Amino acid sequence: MLLPLLLRSSLRCPQVSLTRCIRCDSQRTLHSKAENFLRRRLPLRFHAQSRGAKGRSRKTKSQEEEWKTRNKTVLTYIAAAGVGMIGLSYAAVPLYRLYCQASGLGGTAVAGHDADQVETMTPVKDRIIKVSFNADRHASMQWNFRPQQTEIFVVPGETALAFYRAKNPTDKPIIGISTYNVVPFEAGQYFNKIQCFCFEEQRLNPHEEVDMPVFFYIDPEFDEDPRMARVDTIILSYTFFEAKEGQKLPLPGYSYN
């Protein structure tokens, strides 16, 4: 009874072992193939990643160098613009003053004259204009300053002469400089000064007193300007300042604070 069972079991065991061996071999084969595949693929991926990192680092360096170059260029332009603006700020006042004197802007009387025009201009006899004179001093100016006449009557195309008087009542010499303007402002372009003491340094010794002439005329075109139709009074005003280093004169036609 036992013998047939043993034989059957002995016959079955080799089959089971053989099946197990085949499965083990197949698993080992698959495992080895997977290892080989991973070994082949992983270095390629790592190599590709290292290449990408190197490329990105090169791009980053080139971008940084480009940004640095651009920043230097921008800073150069900004510095040049700043220097130019500083230069313009120093030149603005004298340039504006010259422009005002040439055009009569801001109530500034026109400086200089055409000699031929003065000799050939025809007075407008039926247009009488009263010219009033005013004198002011800056708070720091210790001179006495006043017009010799309060007003005179002139006609366009006719020259006129007026005087201001200045005195230094102190015991020290003082250098003064003056600005001027004309009211109404629109009349400034027709008010021409042939000779005056404006924008020139005037030195007065202790207790010295001088007369300062103003030789001027009103352009005959004053009578042809519709804006001047109702203007029959013009005020010429001078303001004296003590000439000091760093002292800034106000622009013609504007108040000084």
C-alpha cells in the first residue's frame, strides 16, 4: 500500500522542482535584464542632466554680463544728463536775462538800440505817455537810492533822459548791482534803453553820492499795437542789491523773496 504512494510522490517531485527551477531562472533573467536596462539608461539621463545644468549656467553667466554692460551704459547716460542739467541750471539765469533784454519778456526793457533807428524814427506827437520812476533796495542794501524825478511825459519815437541818485551813508565801501522791470509787462518790448546802470557793479566809497542816468525811448510801434491802446502810463522800476559772492539776482519782471 505504501509503495505505490511513495512512487507517485517521487514521480511528482521532479516535476515540481523542475517547474520551480524554470520560474526562478525566468525571474533571474528578467531581473538581470532590468538591471542592465537601468545601468544603460541612468548614466545617459544623468549625463543629459549635467549637460543641461552646464548650459543653463553658461546662459546665466552671459545674461549677467549683458545686464552689467547695460547697467553701465544706463548709468553713463544718467550721469551725463545730470551734469548737463547742472550746467543748464547755472546758465539759465543769465541766458534768460539776455533773452528778456532782447525780447522785452517779463516787463524787461529792451537793452541796446539801433543807431539808425534812433536817428530816423518819427515821433508820434498825438500819443503822450507818462513814464513814472520807482526805486527799491534789498533789505541787506545800506545805500540810499531814489529817482531824481517822479515822472516825465514822452511820446513814442522820442528820446528822454532821467536820473537816479545813490548814496553810501556808511563808513565802508559798498558795491551794488541793480535789476529793473517795466510795468505793464507787455510794454517792456517797446521800452528801449540806450544807456543805464543796470546789471553793472557800482562801487560807492564811504559817504559818496552819485547820479545815475537812464537814457531811453519808446518804440513808435508802441502806438500800432492794439494791446497798448489803453496804456498811457509806464512805470520803470530799479532795485539795488549789495554785490556779494553767491548773491543771486532775481529774474527781471518777477518779485524777489
